[in-house]
Amino acid sequence: MVTSTQDLLRAWRDAPSGAVVLAEAQLRGRGRLGRVWESPPGNLYFSVLLKNAGDPLLPFRAGLALAEAAQVGKLKWPNDLLAPDGRKLGGILVEVEKERVFLGVGLNVSVAPIPESAALQEFRRASRAQLLADFLWSLESWLEKENEAVLCAWLTKSMTIGQKVRVQTGKEAFVGVASALGPQGELLVRTKEGTRAVFAGDVRLLRVLEDIENPKISEGQA
Ligand code: BTN
């Protein structure tokens, strides 16, 4: 079994742009911010090699492709795919080595590996082969789009803007309301002290957190 499709693609020294490594499962799948990506059989795990390092909107282009392929859910900044109830369906990891970009995609198709996650098959049936093909087609077209079109499309698929969020950056945490995206895709968060721009970090939707942690209370309120 493979450790991570990211590692396999990285080790493939003369891989051409667009090369894809796909795995049935991963022993050491990894997510953003050093997290583990649970990778049991039944889901989709793949990495795509791109050679356009330096595009700050790549995570957004890839997130749009994932949302289009899945046809379910919305995006949490920058590119988590969340089910309508906020549970995580999929995610994207972008790793860069010189001019090579390793775009790793995980989509829970038939197994929800952790309690806060969801599987696509709860919402619709789709084969992994079809989902992969749809993602790649969609990615190709989003890679060619102007930045403004990407940001506008991302906003229409967003589950983040207008929400109360808790932001954790390397050194600090703060709460505010996600209000907009900046030109580089940075998240603008309105706080009591003013608007802050977040370029990297973990963003949690506080309403969704409450719903997942207290399902009975939120059902009663709905
Ligand atoms: C995240 O939301 O934290 C990103 C998850 C990315 C997971 C995918 S699965 C395929 C590729 N290989 C990995 O080890 N990680 C990415």
C-alpha cells in the first residue's frame, strides 16, 4: 500500500505536467496544516502534478473543480468541501517543490472516516472513476480562467462568507465575521479591532461547530 500519493508523485522525478497518482487507500495520508488524512479503502485519493508554482489562486481553482465534480456541498476557505450540514466531504493539499506543484485531493466517496466527516454517497451515487474524470476536466478549465472569474465563482460556492469564524494562524487565534476575499484569495475577517486579512491558517465556522457538537439543540432551533 502507498504511504501518500503526494510522496509517490514527488518521487516520480520525470513525471510530466498533468501526471496523476491514484491510490485505493493510504497508510499515511496527510492533510493541510500537518493533519492526518484518514484514508481507508472506498474513497478517492489522488495527486496531480502541475508546473505553475506561484499561482495564489490555485487552491481556489482546485476547490471549484472539486465542488463541481462532487455536485454536492459548498466550500470553506480555502478549499474544504463541506456537506450541506457542514461535515467535511473532501479537501485539497497543495505542496510546492521548486516549480513543481503537488495537488493532492481527498474525497470521501463511500466512507466517512471520522465523526465530523461525511461521505458523498449519503447524497448521491457516483463512481470514483467518474468523479476523478470530472475533477480533471473541471480543473483544466478553471486553470485557464481569469483570477476575477475564479474569485467570483468561489464566492457563489462559499459556505464561509457572512459566517462567524474562528481563525487560527501560526501564532494566534481570533474570532470575527468572514466578510470577503482579497485579490490573492486572502480571507478578510471583520473583528472588533478592524478587518484582518488571513493568507494561511485554519478557519472554523462557529455555527457549524455548534450544530455538529449539539445536534439536538440545533435541530430544535431549526
Ligand atoms: C485537507 O483538507 O486537509 C487536505 C486533504 C488532502 C488529502 C489528499 S488524499 C490524496 C493526497 N495524498 C495525501 O496524503 N493527501 C492528499
